[in-house]
Amino acid sequence: MTKREKRIPWQSQITEVRPNELRTHGVNQIDIIRSFSYEEMVFFLLTGRRPNDVEKELLRAIIVSHISHGITGQSTLAVMMAADCRSDFLHALVAGFSTGAGIYHQGGLNATMQELQRLDKLSYPDLMAHVQKSLKEGKRIIGFGHRFHKVDPRARTLIAIAEELGHNGRHFQMILHIEKILRQEKGISLNIEGVGGAILLDLGFNPEIAHLIIIIGRSPMYAAVYLERLAQGRAPFQKIEVLDVVEIEEG
């Protein structure tokens, strides 16, 4: 018995291309360009529908909240080092995202969303028991705490915006319940990924593409840092102090 190849043309339910015409989810690109904001287009592409006013504002706030995060993060340092080596911006950008992709930095949004999905399967009593057990065992709950901020100003602002808009999604409500316990027991508050991740899940975003928010949010920051570093005229091989700070016992 011989096998024959069957050729199947590529198909997509997302876009349709015709001569001099492009449609996305059935909407003409001309109309999209004229009337859609950037966050609306992101939402539209991923869900197939245009967001309502609340969804649009929540997504806008989450994207903007990720733009600036300081120059001390490992990802930003990678961009600065790339500029010192006179690498072009594309390589600097890739270096920043690759360096920071782990769960303790820019991969935190993905990790948080996955964690919240697991916790969402628990009943309320089981969820509270899980939180208490984690506290007792000294285990970290992803989405809470920050190395610089006792209270992450970005997280508080996102919470305020969500509450002002009347958003009460179940993931959002869940993290507020968890935070109440963590603040009472340990003085630990939500961070940007905890709030952002919960709202994104409520909006229907898949954790698998959580890095999209990081990429479209952080890219302008990296461009600004890259240009600033070039303008400083740093030599390509500078003396860099490399050290680890460790705790020592005294007495």
C-alpha cells in the first residue's frame, strides 16, 4: 500500500487577505486603523471581539503599568550592557527579555496567572487553608511581595482603577482575599503581577501569552534606556564591580 501526500492550504480564522483589502475577524483594517485604540486591537485579536469600556480601560492600565520599572532590574542592566557593546537595539531588546524571562522577574506574570488558575480550583475554605499552610511553612505565594516596595504603588493603582470601574471578577476577588490574610499575618502586599495577572485572567487572557504584556509594556522603557546609555558615551569595556551581598552572623 503506497502513501500519498495530501496538501492542505494554510487557513486562519483571524485574518483574511484579498487584493487591496485586509480584514481581521471580519472587520476591515481601514475601520480598525481609524477607530481602534492599541489596547482595543490587542484585545480584539486575542478574543475575536471588541472590548467594552471597562475591559479596554483595564487592559490599557495593565499595559502602561508595566512600562517603567527602574534601571536596577537584571533585564534593564542587560539592555545597558548591550548598548555599551554597541549592539543594535534589536539585540539589546532580545537580551533584556531573555535575561529577565525567569519567574522571579519578567516571567512572574505568567507564573502568577498559572498559580491563580490552580488556586481558583479550590473551595474558599481550602484556599484559606492553603494560604495559612504556606505561611506556616515559609512558602512564597507568587504575586505577592516586592524587593523594593512594601506596598507596590502600581498594584495599588490597578486595584483602585478596577474598583472604580466596578470590576469584581472572581480572580480579582480571590487575590484581595489572599492579600488580606498576608497583610495581617506578614505585612505582605500584592505586587503588580498579582493584580495584573488576576485581571487578565478575568478578561479571558491565556497565561501562555502572558509575556505579550511584558513585551509590549517594557519595550518602550528599553528603548529609552538604550538611547540614554548611548548618549552617556560609555566605553565598551568598563570596570564593573562584581560582588554578592550575603548575610553574616555577628557576635
